[in-house]
Amino acid sequence: MHEPVSQRGGMSRRAVLAAAVTAGTTATATAASSGAAALPTGPAAAHATGSARWFTDPARAVRPKFRWWWPDGLVDPDEVAREIDQIADAGFGGAEIAAVHHSIRDKSLLDTAHHGWGSRPWREGVEAALRRAVRRGLTVDLTLGPSWPAAVPGVTPDDEAAARELAHGHTTLTPGATYRGPVPAPVHAAASGVRTQRLLAVQAARVETAHSTRKETGLDPDSVRDLTDTVTDGALTWTAPADGEWVLISYWQRGSGQQPESGPHSAPAAFVVDHLSAAGTTAVTDYWERHILTGSLRRLLKAAGGAFFEDSVELESEGLVWTERLPEAFERRTGRPLLPFLPALVLDDSDQVFAFEAQLTRQIRHDFWATVSDLFNRHHVGALRNWAHSLGMALRAQPYGLQTDAIATAAILDIAEGESLGFKNLDDYRCLAGGRDMAGRTVLSCEAGAYNGSAYSTTWDRVLRTMGGAYAAGVNQTVLHGFSYATALEAQWPGFAAFSPYNGAPGYGESWGPRQPTWRHAADLAGYLGRVHAVLQAGTARADVAVFRQTGYTATGIGASWFTSTGVPLGWTHQFLSGPLLDLPNATVAGGRLAPDGPAYKALFVEGDFFHGSTPTLALADARKILGYVEAGLPVVLLGAFDQALTPGVPAAGETERLRDVLARLLALPNVVRVTEKPAVGDALAALGVAPDVRHAAPSTLLNAHRVTADADYYYLVNGKHAETVKPPVAAIDHDVTLRRTRGRDAVPYLLDPWTGTAVRVGRYTRDGQDVTLRVALRPGQTLVVALGRPGLFGDRHGNRPYALSSEADEVLFTARGLAVRAGTAGTYRTRLSQGRTVTTTLPAVPGPIEPGRWRVEVEDWRPGDGPTRTERVRRTLTLDTLRPWSALAELEDCAGVGRYRTTVTLPGDWSSAHGALLELGQVSDTFRVTVNGTDTGPADRLDPVVDVGPLLRRGTNTIEIEVATPLVNRLRVSRPEVFGGLTRQEYGLVGPVRLVPYAQKTV
């Protein structure tokens, strides 16, 4: 298994190689430069070292990465090395080099003959990136070709290795009419550069209006006739029978002529390869082996290379995606010839043209796309993964875009990846998570932050809200979209951006980096994301229920009926499995759990195929495996008429009867419940004794993910929603949550703060057997990590000290001095302890909330300088009696940059060590840092901008400074109005209300 960083402690293989590659650098020095990368990592290491270092200072391998956009090979090695340093200094873990330049209108400026993708300057840039990555402990990923889909120079559209399509032509004949003439030409002309097309077949079929749909012409399957042998010199003569209207259909094999996005990227131009054949993949690997992989590059890849990457499979064709050997692959898989079924398969610009009877049509299309899926997984994904491994690399890919089984592909990939732009909701991620976890892999990646029309206006809180739910659905690596190389011809301030302008508009996503004012706080974000990743890559994932999906698509937004709508709001978690996953070594049952050493599903849920009218279908082989699981003790719930189930593909003789016989045996077993209505699913699970690991009394927007290590249960909790577009917005939550512990009889709960890296024992909770119940209060998008582990796991000294079961105080918390209570008003508070006794604590008088009345504001206004990468910083100073957004202030309405707000507050003379205060910032955009009396308070939660400043306050006068950094769009609206002028001014700065809310605190 590919392991970029050791999961077992000690130096990683990569760190040792890095030391060997970097001249004059010892292994020890290399490890030190990598931050925590070469230290023991993960919860197992925390157990060994008695600390939470793996969480406090997460390894480079788990930190977020950037999609790093280059204008092909027009890069300078020194600038490349500087940008690696910028990424490393900001606390990120690596980058993916991608040739993307949609913003450049005049492609001739790119000089592809000398500076194209794969050229010598491009290779020198890649080597410069890898050399500096070795020194900084980062990893560098590489796309398999320029832009996307996978393509390489030297392949022409007519080559065997090029992407193929099946085009069709047709003509209609009235009863008894005779056709004389050329074989009907394709309805769409071939793409530019395609010079040959070969006739595959000509057929005739009778029109059957009873089988027609709104978009498809119905045909009688029994009437299909093969006329191919009657074709002479490209023409045929055929007379239609007198028993109805007939159609002649021709099928033509040819190259699709597709090139990678926004090309050309090379000379000669690259063409997309056939993703379904060995020839297509060999074209990619041969090009790398012969033209790119020098000896030095091979060594550098082994030291600092991470993964080869392939974007979503966006094969474009006005016909049907094809490969030369598809007919024989179909017959091997199904035992039937493909040609008689072709009428029900051909496409016209993605739309079906003809159809047979509905059930048969569904079954034919299932068999066809299952065959395509097999070819894609075997010849493309599997072959590329094996080749990547031979170079010490992994394969990361977005396995969707075709109608293939993405769940199965996720199990083959080293790293499957989804995307926040194309995925419609969290179930799209749960599909990939099922493949990952059943295959025993660790990482599910996400291309994050590609928002349409949001270049230079993206806020970090938007990214955090997007990722909050994705993490709950199984994501545990973030590849941010993106980091643009500094400059290119045509680029204007603030530098080259891959997607901005895009068709004259602002374009997709963001160009993060030093050009952004918020970059000064980027390390806070990198630390937060890295800590979340560290937790969610620890141990193994757990999910309550496996949902069996007969059609393994993703990026569809189609969920799991009861679980998506009702179960998740009650705490349930689920993942999706497809048929090929049942063949994996982990697909066993023990102790009533499916995949007990992995996700350990407590039950299997099977429902009708949402992609085909919710028809209850099940392959005979899958039904037999599920029967075996049930006999081994796995609970199963079926929704729908599975006593009358059909095969998903065209059945063999007697296959439907054999399927129903297996299902009858399955339905007769006591640990199987069949329901006919979605609301009954929850009761069926309860009847089987199945309950979720996370529970709360009422439906909530709380989402969760559960990981289990040898030492602890880790629960990631977020106040999020199933899809970003769902309305109304998420509201704040505050309610009890019960968590099930699976590790350690004496486990106690800890709160792990991903913003600060601290791990503290929870002061107030209750225990009931394996259950721990605590209060959870989260603002929209806000996250929380709870660990249930042994006392002292994170180096705390509280051991088995008593904790609070309940208290009249606002809060009960463990401090360095022990268990303490905190309240916002004076009084005597009773606290019931876990030992059974009740203690009282008297807190002194507490001042009321203080809202500062005057602010001195110093603004660093960022403006275009004398070059596309140069920024002029103009300083402005003003005094505000009332906080208002910059857009509401005449002096600042078009400003973007950094603002520093300073004020003073006076605390009374009786202020003592028993007092403290929370600083509530209210509305603040975008990133911020707080300083109190000259001391930086450290990173703070961007989605809950409240900072505990208690230890830094003193009686008398206190100085508070809040530094706020903004996006750039307000300035770009006026400096580049032709692109950004149509956007609305954003409300930048500190808007508030800002309040200092005192409290009193004492040890009980």
C-alpha cells in the first residue's frame, strides 16, 4: 500500500529518500524541515509519546494541498521554488501541478512549441518544484496530462489509442417502401482532425409506438435485422415490410477528436486517449517513460512525489462513448452479442434516441454500462495505478463523469476524489467513501472551493462551511482550488489566474497565495484543516449502515431514501456499496458486522434502483452473497417488493426465477425485515436491534463522522446540511448528544479544538454503559471533535478525577488547577459530581458586558502596482465611534487589504484572577487575529468568532487590537471593471457588534 508518511512511527520511507536526494542534507535535517512529518503520527503515536503532538502539529502529509495552476511550461524554476516556499511557510502540505490557463485568450502567447506541457522548460519547472519540496517536506502531485481529460501529445484522433465514439445515422421508411442509396451518414459530422470512420453495422427495426417515450422512438426488439452484409461500396438497397413503419440505423466507429480543456497545451497538440482500452493507457505511460521521466525526475518523484492525478472523466462526444473491443467485452460479460441491442444504446448529444420495452431497455443499458465500467476499471484505472506504484507514486482520481460504477472505482484507486462544485450533496461523497473503506484505504480527497463567479471574492468561511459537511460524509483530504503561478503574458494585477477572467467574467474559485490579504492568516486555516484531516485519517472509519446500490454512479445527488431524509438528522451514518465491493477481502461478516475490521456496518439496507424508477432489482450473484451475510448474522432491511425482484441486466434463461428463490430464502430469515414504505425503515432497524453510534432526542442539523483507533473513538461533529443549496440556512444548535464508545471500559471524553490544537477533558457529561452524553452547541458550519479515550491519553493530569454530572453554573470545565465552574453572574452554584456528592461554589460579582465605544482603525489598502505581480499598499487611518463595513464608509468603500482595529476597555478595581472574559467579534470579514495587551491570542474559530481572552486581561485599562484581512474584489471592481464591475461590494472589515463579556470562574 502506498504510504507517503509512516503510520507506524519513525522516519517515513519518503523522508529517507528525501535526505538521499538533497545534497548535503542529513536525514535528521530533512525530518526537522518537514515539521511533524517524520515524527510518529496518528493516535497510536500519541499513546506511545503521551502527547497530542499528532493533533497539535499535524504532519505535512495530512495538511491541505493546493491545485497549482501553471501556464504550461512558461514558468521560471526560481519562481517555482519560491512558490513552494510560500505554500510551505503558510503551513500547507503540498500542491498538484496542473496545466490550466483558461484565462489566456491568445493561446499563441504560450509558445507551445518551446514551452508546452511536457517540454524541457516544463520538466525543469517540475524538477525545481520537487527539489524544493524535498527540502520543505512537501509532496507534489502531477496531472497525467495537460488540463483534462487525460491526453498526451503524439496521439492523433484516428489512432487506436485515441478516444473513440460510436456515431449513428438513421432514416425512416413507410410500410413497403424501398431504400436505395448510401448507408445513412452520421447525424453529426466528425470532429476536426478525424479523417476516418468505419461502418460497424446497419440494422433495420420496426417502430413500436407503445414503447416510445417523450424523447425516444420505440422499436420492436424482435424485429431488429442486421443488414450489414448487404452493403456494397457504401450503399445498400432494402425494402421495408408492409407491417408498419421501419427505421434504418447505421453505426460508425471513429475518433472523437477531443482535446484537453483550453488547449492547445503542446506541440504537437495532445488528444484525449481511449479510457476503455489498454492502448489508450499505454499511450499515456509510454509518453511519460520516453519523453518526461528523466533519471533525476524519477529520483525526485520517489522522494517528494505524491500522486498522479486525473480529473473527472469528461469525455465529450455527440455519439456514444466507445472502444473497438467493446462488443467482444460485452459478449464475454453477458454471454450475448451486443449488436442486436445497439438501437437502445445510441446517443445523440447525450440523449437516447431509440428504446425497446421499458424493462428490457433498462436491462440492456445496465449491461452496457457495466461492461464500460469493467473496461474503464481494468484498462485505465487499474493499469495507471500499477504504473504509478512502479514509480513510487499513488494514483488519485475523480472516478465519475461516465455512467460507470464510481463506487467500485473508488475501491481500486489509492485516493478517490470528489469535488465541491460538481457534487450535489453529501451522498455523492458517501458513495466514494464506501469504496474507499471496503477496500481498506485511508484517504478520500475533495477538490474544494471552485465557486462559479467567485474569483477574488471567495471568503474562507464559505470554504469552511462547504467542507464541514463533506468531512462528515467521509472526506479527509482537501485540495484547494487553487494556487495560480505568479504571472503569464496577458496577466493583469494581481497576477495570472487560471480561471479569471473566464469568458469575460470573474471565473471559478480562487487564486490563493501572497497576492491575497488573507494569506497573512493562512497558517491558521492550514492548521485547522490539517487537524481535521489528522483525526479523520486516524484508525478506521465507522458507519452505521451500508446502503446497497445496484447502479454505482456518483455526482448525481441521489441519496438513500429514509437515511438521507430522516436517518441522518437523527444521528445515523451510512455509506454506499455496489456489487463489485462484495468480492473484496473485507466483505465478510463477524459479530453481526459487515467488514468488521473496517467500517463495521451494523446492517445492510437494500432498496429499489433509484436510477431506474426505483425498480427492485438485484443481481443473482449479489443476492447469494447477501444471503450468506444474513446466515452469518448480519441484519438486513429491504424496502420494496423484493419478493418480485428483477435482475438489473438482461436475465439468462431461468435467472429471474433463481433470483426470487434466493430472495425467498433470505426473506424467511429472522434477521431480515422487508418494508413497503420509507417511514417504516427506522422501526425495522429498531426491531433488528440496530441503533446509531450517535443519537439525539430530536432531528437536528448535526452531522457526524466516526473513526476508531486502538486507543480511542473519535467523533467529528458539524452543524451542517445535506446540500449547500438547501434552504432555509442552518441555525445554531444546542442540545444533548449521546456517543457510543467502542474502546476502553474507562474511556473519558475529550474536546479536541482543531483551531488551537488543544485537547482538554470534558468537565460535564454522563455515562450509561457504553454511552457518553454531553451538551453540544454549534453555530452554523461550526465543528467539534470529541475523543473517547483512556484518562491521560492526551497528556492531561486529571486522570480519573471526578467530573460533573450536572451543574447550575453556565459551564463546567477542567483547567490546569482541576475541575472549575464558570458563570456570567455572581452567585452560589451547586454541582453534582460523578462520585455522587454535590458541591457548592460561590462566584464573585461580574461586570456586565462591555461594548467598546471608539476604535482607531489603520487600513492597509491594496492597489495595483507597476506590474501584474506588484501591489501598492496605501495606508489610511480613521476613528470610528460605530463599527461599520468598509463599503459603508466613503474613505474605504472600494478598499481591500488589511485593517487593524484598536480600542481600550477599562475593568474595575475588584477584577481578580477569578475573572475572565469572552471577546465576541460579531460580524467580521474575512480572516482575523486578536491581540490583547500586546499578546496574540492565537488562531480562533472563523465560524464562531468568540475568543476567550480571560488570562490576558487585568484591572484598569486594557488594549484590544483586532487585525482583519479581506478578499480583493472590492478593489478589483474599480481597477478592472470590465471583469469585476458587475459584482456587488462586499461588507469588509469588523462590523460587530464587538462585546467583552466577563465571567467568573473557580475550582470546585
